[in-house]
Amino acid sequence: MTNEQKAIKATYFSIAGNTCLALIKGLAGFFGNSYALIADAIESTTDIFASFLVLFGIKYSNKPADENHPYGHGRAEPLITFLVVGFLITSATIIGYESIANIGTSHDLPKSWTLYVLGAIIIWKEYSFRLVMKRSKQTNSTSLAADAWHHRSDAITSVAAFIGISIALIMGKGYESADDWAALFAAFFILYNSYKIFRPALGEIMDENLNEDLVEEIRVKALLVPGIIGTEKCFIRKAGMKYHVDLHAIVSAKISVKEGHDLAHLLKDTLRKEIPELGHVLIHVEPDDYS
């Protein structure tokens, strides 16, 4: 199974899971008098649309290179991540606004059975986070990582709701707003996670140097190619699930231009074989001053 197929499969998993949970949370919140659960349902609903965006981004970013996009379409993925962050911020704003409005409003205590619903949701969402995050690391997908953090945010929102409802039920009348305070806390946590998702995607768009481990791996693999004496500059930029590399390789100054050209191609082919996540590899040949 290719990285694209793994990512798409994980996204379908997110869409199906969030659709079911949005319905369960919405119904449980309405009939169980829990605004924290309704807030949870709102987030899950935005998560559905966000996951569809991630799915589109993964498919589009993996389109092959063409005349207008010689490096492929990988940069579409961090742009989709920005949109996903926008969904998170929107849901956090709605939840926060409604929580503040409900804190000063008299309402009934949540039903005790909503705690069982929340307990099951927390376990499921944490499992979903770990599964999707694992796939994001396997595929080097920033948008899939954003989708994974949607699941973690959902789990934390549910934990906050669980605590708020528990306080309201234990303390009784006069503590109904604990449920709303829990939803407000969840809104702030979602905003915090939005930044954590946004920052790596911004680094990708700006070609920020975040790949020192990969640089070192490329240098080590390069020295395994006969005729490569060493390496100098190594620049990496990420686009979608691929890493594009510009590498300066040192060869003997005594060899011909043709031999240097052949070595560059051999090095390129070796690196792409040994490190499958590499995309375009540009080799610049430097002569050894000590030959």
C-alpha cells in the first residue's frame, strides 16, 4: 500500500468516525441537558468538513508533476492544513461564545448517563488520534497530522465535559454552570492545538530548515556511492509527502565531465532508492581540491 493510499484510508476512517460521533454527541447533549456535549458535537461536525478537506488535499497534492507544476502539487497540503486550522478556530469561537452565554443562564443539571457516553467517546477518540497520527508519520503528511490533532482535541473536549458534568452532578443545584465552564476550557484548548497544527505547516510553506536528521541520513547514504568523496551544502524542502533535495557532492577533480555526470546520476538514483520519501534530487558536482 502506497503512502497516498494509507493517508486516504486514514481520512475515510476519520470521516466515518466523526459523522457517527457528531450524531451521538448531539443527541446525548440535547436529551441529557449537557451543553458541553453539544459543544463536543459542534466540534465533531466541523471535523467532518475538515476531514473532507484533508482528503481533497492528499489527493490533489499527490497529482504528478506537469508543465505548470514541475515539482508536483505537494504544496497544496499545507494550504489545506491552514483551512483545517480555520475550521478549528471557528468551532472554538462558537463553543466559547455559547459557553459564556450559558454560564449566566439557569438550566437543568445534566443527566448522569451522559458520563457513560463521554467515557466511551474519550476512549474512541484517543484511539483515533493514535491511529491517524501513526499514519501521518508513516506518510509525512502535515494535513493528516492536523486531522489527528482534531481527534486529540475532541478527546480533551470530552474529558473537560466529563469533569464538568461530574462536578455539576456531585455538587448539585447551583453548580449547573460547571458543564459550561468545561466547554469554555475546551474552546481554549482547541485554540492552543490550532497553533500547534499551524506552525509546522507554515514552516513547510516557508521552506524552514526542520530536517536535520534527514540531512544527516542523506550525507551518510551519499558516501556509500563509489566515487563520492564527501558532501557540502544540503538543502531540503518539503512538499506534501515528499522531500526535495539540493545536494553538493564532492568528487575527484581528475575525472572527466562525463564521469562526474554519471556519478551525479548514480548518487541521485541511490538516494531515491535508499530513502523513498525523497522527491526531486538535484546533485551539484564539486571538485576535490586535494586531488
